[in-house]
Amino acid sequence: MPGPPPPHTVRISVIIPAVDEEEAIGLVLAEIPPLVQEVIVVDNGSRDRTADVAREAGARVVSEPRRGYGRACLAGIAAADRPDVFVFLDGDRSDYPAQLSDVVAPILDGRADLVISSRNLGRREAGAHPWHAVLGTKACVAFMNATSGSKATDLGPFRAITTEALRRLEMADPDYGWTVEMQIKAARTGLRVAEVPVDYRPRIGRSKVSGTVSGTVKAGGKILALIARYALTPRRSG
């Protein structure tokens, strides 16, 4: 089972997948605390100045023109410079990057290999999470917990994981199922998983997934299908 990172100064790389986040990305980058050594913004096919704004704000920009949240995360991982810990953060400013210190704390203290941010345990501003997205997330979390043995309250994309643990998970989902895949595999491989409360606010700009009922239904259907597939897949030993 993976243990805590090495005793030297822990190197943290932040991966931010972004699609058309020109208005938000600079604000997100400005709020990231100084304990981070590297910030990578993955431009996932933006049609605006997301990449330019990110570079101007000091981030390293990686291009992944093939759309898909999972693809963007994998591109960021491949580009990272030997971190001990990866942090994944959205580029729409719905999360509070300043709370990154709270998200990585269980890893830095040696208590967890994976930390999931929980919007349900924190404070959620009015209008931050549409009702259909809340219901969809609750359904997916309940199904995931029932079939994988996880004990999650959320699928928060704001999360941290040690490099060693991430390597063990062999992440592959190219799209919406990335966060669920990570949590299911973590439960199946016996990783130490912690949740921390985070606050949540209305995003800047229009959501690509949960902004409409149809978008939520589409994403939720894919996530539920992925959970069902893992439920029917025998666990690997070791």
C-alpha cells in the first residue's frame, strides 16, 4: 500500500483542464497558494484566449485538442515535472484554489494517498450547483458506494493524489468518468482515501456539462454506465 511522500520538500504539480475559460483562468491562477511548485493548464480545444491568459499569468500551457476531461488530465500528467503530489483543479473558478492547502494536508501529514474535496461537506453558495447536477451527483455517488465499497459524499474534481498512488490506478477514462474511475479504483486497490470540506461558488461562464438538464443527463448516464462496468469486473489481486 502506498505510504506518505518522501521526507524531502514535497513537489506539488497542479493540473487544470480548461476549455474556453478566458474570463476565469487568470483569477484561478492568482488564487493558487505558494506551496505549489508547478501549475499546468491543459488547453482542451479552447476557441478563446484561455491559453494566452494562462501563460501571461505564469502557468505552463499544454495543448490537448481532443476534447475530454480525462484526456486533458492525462496530458497534464504526462507533461508534469516529477511531482510527488498531483492536484487537479477546474478552471472555471467554482472552487476556491486557496483551499488547496486543506486538500493536500492529509497527504502531507501521511494520512492519505488520495484526497477528494467534498462540496456537500462545505459551504455551497446559492446557484453554484444546479438542482439537476446535485441530484445526478447524489445518484452516482450512491451507486458508486454501493458497488465499489467507497464511502464518498461527492465526486469533487478538486482533488489531490500521490504520484505513486496515481501510477497504481492506471487511469484511462477519456471523458466525464475520470473522477469516478479514480475513486472506484482507489477503493478496489486499498488506497487510503480522505475527504475534506470545500466551499463552492457559481462558476464564471457557462458549464459545458452541468449547465443544462440534458447535459447533466448525458454525463450522468456515462458515469453510471462506467460504475456498472466496474461493478461487473472482477477485482485484481495485489
